[in-house]
Amino acid sequence: MSTDSPKTYTIKNYGCQMNVYDGERMAEMFAAQGMAEADDKASADLVVLNTCHIREKAAEKVYSEIGRLRRKDGTKPIVAVAGCVAQAEGGEISRRAPEVDIVVGPQAYHNLPDMIATVGRGERVVDLDLPGLDKFAKLPARRKQNATAFLTVQEGCDKFCTYCVVPYTRGAEISRGWAELIDEAKALVDAGAKEITLLGQNVNAWADGEQDLGSLIRVLDKIDGLHRIRYMTSHPNDMTDSLIAAHGDVEKLMPFLHLPVQSGSDRILKAMNRSHSRDSYLHILDRVRAVRPDIAFSGDFIVGFPGETDADFEHTMSLVRETGYAQAYSFKYSARPGTPAADMADQIPVEVMDERLQRLQAQLVADQAAFNRNTLGKTTEVLLERPGKLAGQLIGKSPWLQSVHVLAPGLSIGDVVTVDITDSGPLSLKGEPKMRAAA
Ligand code: 5AD
Ligand code: SF4
């Protein structure tokens, strides 16, 4: 069967911000090929599912999504499965789901136009090469941006935490070059971005010769028109002196650090191969607080790692209470085939995981609400990012990544405004704009 070349596309992203970034770059590439984003997703000629493999349900969701792509009249779009499920499952996907025409890994999506042409000739394609950073040189220039933009600076991971698939799906740690990143950051700002979030599976492992992420942030700080810099996700072992110092002396670097710890128990951290301890993690937080007293912390947690006892879990709870996270992500351990932890003895029953996750999340939600309450009555800067549900309402972010709703006649997306915080909910704040700080 041959297919007409697609005129419309839709991209569905799962998982982390790295996928959001990759999805944007794919969209730019399709636009450069003369394709348009489908208004009606259900009738798009090409559907890209940009998948995540980090936990079980994510992959299952993809298979059920593929099943739904067949239409009542028997036709179907060209279906491309991209991202980490593609990398991990490879040709198995097309065997399990005959609707799938293209399986493309996260390092090979710049080849999508050629792959689509191959599908047009009636063939199916699998491309799971991990050729380093080739794709970045082959993608078209950045196009119009929202007020906030992502910039992938680093990919892959060498840490091999025993529960995690990322080192297998995204490959070894590899950094994009200094000059190329500064050019892309400038292009993003020229295209309208006011805030750039630097991304990487291990973003703080970014390096180019002697330069580390702290040095990169110091150079980006000099870009006129850029107001805010953030970065995620970091590993405790890569928090260099220079990066910690940047939190004290780079004003554009927002006072927010997402630093996953996973567990508060040294025994479990060792079994996870995290190569940091509870104390060394807490010491890093102290050092960042020392240079930036108003820093807010966020983290990732896994409950029910194999062998986790009640006592181990209590160590996690006490670490959470001690830190007072502004927000955090927490997950039940999910055994991923091929990872060392999947074969460990003493897998934890799901009921035990459920109970622990509930207790942990109750604490994290309470801490987030307390953090938000603390901003009540204060004045803060908000970067307006998107329209709200009410007429004249805009939603933006505080420096601490809190969502702030403002009724803002006369203001626009992309404005940085000074706001009095008048109301605090568990997940977001309301505020009244005082004046425009910068256009
Ligand atoms: N099970 C549960 N959570 C996991 N994560 C990574 N792998 C697993 C797994 N096998 C979580 C970690 C990581 C976040 C991105 O996802 O907390 O920091
Ligand atoms: Fe996975 Fe650990 Fe690497 Fe994070 S640091 S991506 S959890 S292996």
C-alpha cells in the first residue's frame, strides 16, 4: 500500500520536558516540510506518539492510544512511535501494533521526513540509532516561541541507578557544544522567549572542556531580553562549586532547584546505586541555601524500592519534613525489564507501596500548601505565560515556579509584572498586579 504524503500532523507528548522539547523540534521540521498542525487531531494525516518508558503505565497507555487511531471508515493516519518506548521496544512495537508505520528513537527523529517518504512507498521503518548529537545540526532553525522555552543542552545518563531505564533508552551522557547553545538561546529570545529552561536527563553534568553548567548560565545571563533561567533535572553528584555559586551571583537564575533524592535511607540509596548519601544530599541543599537563602527545592521520590522496610520509608518521611519541599514528584517503584532492580529479591507488595505513597504525598501536598501560604501578602515578580479561564485572566509563574493567576487588563503574555499575592491555594496563587516591571 502506498500513502499520499501527509499534509497535516499532530504530536502527542508523554513523559518529561525533554520530550516536549523534541516534540517542538519535530513540529518545526514538519512546518519546514510544508505540513500544518491538524486542527482536528482525529483527522491528522500523521500522528507522532512521543513516548516515555520510565514507568509501566506510560508504555501501556501508548499501546491503547495506538489502538484508538484506527478510524470508523477503516482508514488510519501514518503512525510514528518516537521517544523512549520506541528505543526500548524497537521492532516489537510494530509486531504488537500493526498500525505503526515508523519506530524512531530519540536520537534519530531528524530522519523523520525520509522515513515518511519511505512509508509513502509502502514500507515500514525502524530507526533506533544513537548517533550522538547529529540531529541538532540537521534540524531547522527555531521558530516563534512562547514566553517560556526549553533548550536541551545535554542528553543521556551514565549514572545507572538500578531502577532506571534512561541509560539504556537515551544512551550515554553527551553535551551539546557551548557556541551552538548560545546561538540557540539567542534565537529563542529573538523569537520571543523571556525564560529559558535548560534541559537534560542530567542537565548539571553538562560540560564543554573546562566549562560547566555554571559557566553556561553566566554567559546566558548576558543575553539582553532574557529575564529568567532555570534548569532541570539534576543529579546531586554533579552540583559543582561553580553551579552552586551561580545560584548566589546570577540574578536571572531563578531561586528554584529540582534535585531528586529518591529515598531518605542510606541503605536504599546504596541499593539504588545513587552514589550520594542522605547527608551528602542535605549538605548540598545547605550550600545552595547559604548562597541563595530564598531558594525553593523540589525533588523526586520512589517508594517501595525492593527491600524498602518501614524504617527505610520513615527515613524518607523525615528527610521530606526536614527539607520542606516547595513541590515534588513521587512514584511507586515500577520494575523495568532489563534493569538490575527488577531482579532484586524482596519486591514490595503493591498495597504497601500504595499506603506509603499516600502518606508521602499527604506530607508533600501539605508542605506545598504551606510554602504557598508563606507567599501570601508578599510582593513578587510574575512572568505571564498563558491565558486563564476567566475573561481578562492571565496565568504566570513566580520565581519559585508557583502558578499565579492575575486579572490583568492591559497586560499581555510575556510581560513580567510585580504582583501582590492576595490568595493562596494548595496548588496556585492569586495576585494583583502593581505595575509593569519590564516589557
Ligand atoms: N519506578 C518508579 N519511578 C521511577 N523513576 C525512574 N525510574 C523509575 C522506576 N523504575 C522516577 C525517578 C526519577 C523520575 C524521572 O522518575 O524518581 O527521578
Ligand atoms: Fe535514571 Fe538515575 Fe540517570 Fe536519573 S540519574 S536518569 S534516575 S539513571
